[in-house]
Amino acid sequence: MKGKVKIAPYCFIAPFFIIFTYFYFVPVFKVIMDSFTDYDMFTKRNFVGLKNYIDLVKDETFILSIGNTFFYTACMLFPALVIGLLLACLIGSSLVKTRYTRMAIFMPHVFSMVAISMIWLYLYEPNNGVLNQILKTMHLRGSKWLRDPEIALFCLAVMGIWKSVGYYMVVFLSGLKGISLQYYEAAKIDGAGPVNTFFHITLPLLKPTTTFLLITGIISSFNVFEQVNIMTGGGPLNRTTTMVHQIYTAGFAEYKLGYASAMSVILLLIVIGISILNFGLTNKE
Amino acid sequence: MSKQIIMKKVILKILIIIIALIVIFPLCVLLSTALKSDREIASGFVSLTPEKLLWENIPKAMGMGDWPRYFFNSALITVITVVCSLLINSSAGFAFARLPFKGKNVLFYCAMIGMMLPMQIIMLPVFLQIKEFPLLGGNNILGQGGIGLINNYWGIILPLIAHPFGVFMSRQYYMNFPKELDEAAKLDGCSALSIYVRVYLPLSKSLFATLGLLKTVDTWNQYTWPLLVTNTKEMQTVQLALNAFKGENTVQWNYLMAATIVIILPVLVLFIFLQKYFVQGIVSTGMKD
């Protein structure tokens, strides 16, 4: 009877942990091991030491992709967070009914990246796409958008903002709901204006929500891949290629799995760094 | 005073509506483009309203390519993934919430670390794990010699099933249940399994609704895994097929948009009718994938 009790809990977690180990833990070790080899999927692995990492440092495209990834994160995440927060404040002020507008703003978040990309490809179409036609009627010059190396990545970031802003709004709204009304009443009695209230009450009390969104947002925008692969393929002139896109290209198009694994390890280190930073910051309080 | 408040209300309302219109505009473009004729598309984007609503564009677009097959693939993958992940993750969550066992905390933290780990980082080794799946697809016990689960539904499904966040959510949910519940069952001589099946599962409806909804949308929208794991047209999911549709010949925007509408339709319907659960799920999980 006693033995039975002991085994039962493990049976409950076993299905999860077997799959989890096979598809999460083993891969993490595998990717680190493979990063020291010249594996190409067809021949045997040979140990090559740090060669992949040394090559990476010299790989201009990869360095560029790191820069692009940082640029995308900065251009997408921060504006999206700010707009999301402002929207939440506007909509949360409960002066007007906002059920349908809320729904409309949140909607892009639930659609697949492939579908969203198709729509924005048409908006950005350089010949007679939507944006250029609108600019034309306003007698302004059009742009090549995604085919213009200078702004292509920025265009992807704008699409990212559009897709995620509703999500940030919804999470911020729930954060706002958690703030006790007493704070606002006290501020009102003290004669604080809306701007003062926002900076001295709303913003500090929303800090847990903001930190959470910031960290998860950084991690997910560091892994931006789908829209790049679908819309630009990393071009023009590699200006939109990101780290995950480089991993994908090196691994699945050029079959340089060892090399691509080294890239993955770099990305893994960055993500671990961000997570540690997060824990350090939140534990301080 | 009241006049001022009314003014404020009007300004606020107008502002919010303008923002909502900006957000909704690309979706309006999607719908209107899908219903335009080839001639209208050729002359560029002139107006949001098509000259004539060509609803037949949608069946026409579906006729270009084996869409029933792609829908079948996507639906099958989604259903199996959702059912399996709900059972696996909730049973693990139940054990973590209710059963005492050695190494519980360590194992739980291990699972939670996985939550922070984006799948994109390990896409290479996970691909190899799928390819080298032992004893299937012509592989020997060491996973060599065949293609494993490549081009197999399970190759797409398995990596999506174990979902640390599902475990976390289920644990939180079950921890809120009163302890008397399983003590009473225990007195009746019920085993852990029968407590889970007879007491906890029937009370999991709202948990499963939220988790299941998020997982359904997430799986339906998957692009990266099916892209890596499949290499034939027969195995394509709707998302892959839509991307391939764009690549074939010159882009015919009206048909491309028509196909896009059909693909987002299931998600749209779920969203409109279950919006409350959606928002609840997003807020309580805080994370989508």
C-alpha cells in the first residue's frame, strides 16, 4: 500500500516530463554539444573545438543580424508598450463604453503571423499597394517599403506594433484594475492633475505588470522569425535578417548544423542573461 | 460642469474610435481586396469598397490547391494537440498541487525554466529529435537510418504538447480547491487516479476552456514547426499552404486575401463568441506561447 502511494505521483507527471525532457532538456544539451562540431546532418560529427564561435565573430551577416534583432526589439517593443499603456489608460477611464473598440484593438493579436503578413505585404506593396496609393492621393511620394533597405526593418516593426498593441493594452487594463481607487481619490483630494496622477500613482503601481511585459516582450522579440521569413526572407541586403532567421538559414538551407548551433547558443546566452537580469531586479524589491 | 463632462466624453469617444479605426483598417483592406475583381486589383488600390462584392472569389481561391486537405491536416493536428496537452499538463499540475512526493519542488522549477525557453532557440536539436525518433519512420532504437517523425502528424504535435504554462496554470487552479474535497474521497478509499478522474476533471471545465482555447489558436496559427517538419504538399497545414499560395506565380491579391480570410475564419469565430475567455486566459497566463 505504501509503495503504491509513492509511485502514483510520478505516474501523473511522467507523461509531461518524458515529452518535456525529450523536446526541451535533451535539445538544450544537444545544441550546446553540436556547437563544437562540424555536423551537417549527413556525415558524422567531428569535434572542431571553438572553430564555429571564432567563425561567428568574423561572420559579418551574423553580426548584422544581432544588430537587426536589437533594432527590431527597440523599434517594436517600446512603442508598443507605451501605446498599449496609453490605450489602457484611455479605455480604462470608464467614461465611455468601449466593449467593441476594445475587441477591435485586441483582434490582430489572435490572428496567425502568416495571415497578418499577407495583409501587410499588400499594404506595403511598392507598385500599387495600399499605402503608396493613399500617399498618391495626398500628392506625396510613395516608398518601396519592404524593398527599401533603409526602412524595411522599421516596416516590420510597425507591423509588430500593430499586432501586439492590443495584447499589451489588455494586460495593462487588468493591471489598472488591480490598483485601488483610494489612491486616485487621495490624489484628487491633494489636487493632483491627470498627468501627475499618471506619473506618481499609475506608473509606479503598474511596475510588476510593466516588468513582466518588458521581459517576456524582449525575449519574444529576440526570437522574431516568422514575419521575416515570410515577408522579406531577410533581405534587402540582409537588412531584415534576424538571429533566428540566420539560425534557420544556416541550419536548414545550408545544412551547417554545427555552425547554426553555435548561433543558437549565443541567442540562448542572451535570453539567459535577460532572465537573470529580471530575477535580479525583481528580487531586489 | 456637466457640459464639460459631456465634452470630455465626446472627445474621448472620438479619440478611441479613431484609434480603433486605424487598427481595424488593415482588416478592412483584407475583406475588401478579397471581394474585388481582377481588373480592380490591376488598377491598384483605389477605394475600400469593391465595385461589386465578388463572394465567389472565396470558393475560387479554395479551388486553387488542395485546400480541403490542408484544412483537414490543420484541424487534425489542432484537435489532437489540444486534447493531449490538456490531459498531460493538467495531470502534472494536479500532482504538483495535491500529491506529496520527493523532488517535487526541483521538478516543478525544472518545468518552469522551460517556460522561459523560447522554442526558436532549440529548433535545430528539436528537429533532430524528431528526425531521430527511435523505432519510427525506419529508425532503429538509436534513431538512425530513417526519417523518424519527419512528414508525420506526430512530428508536429509532440513538441507542442508538453506546455509548462499549462502545468503552471493547472497547478494554480487546483491549489484553490478545498482540501476537504480529496480527503473525503480518500476516506472512501479512492486512489489518486480516481480522485483526479472523478473529482478534479469534472471541476476543470473553466480551466480547460481557457487553456484549450489558447492552445487551439496557438496550434492553428503554428508556422515554424510544420515548416521544419513537413516537406510534402500533402502534409502542409493551412498556414504553410497560405504562404506557398503567395509564392506561386505572380501574386493575385484578391485570391490571396480570400484564402487568408478563410484561414483566419475559425479563429475569428472563436474570438467573437469566446472573447471573455480569451481575455481571461491572456490576462491570467500573461503569456500566449
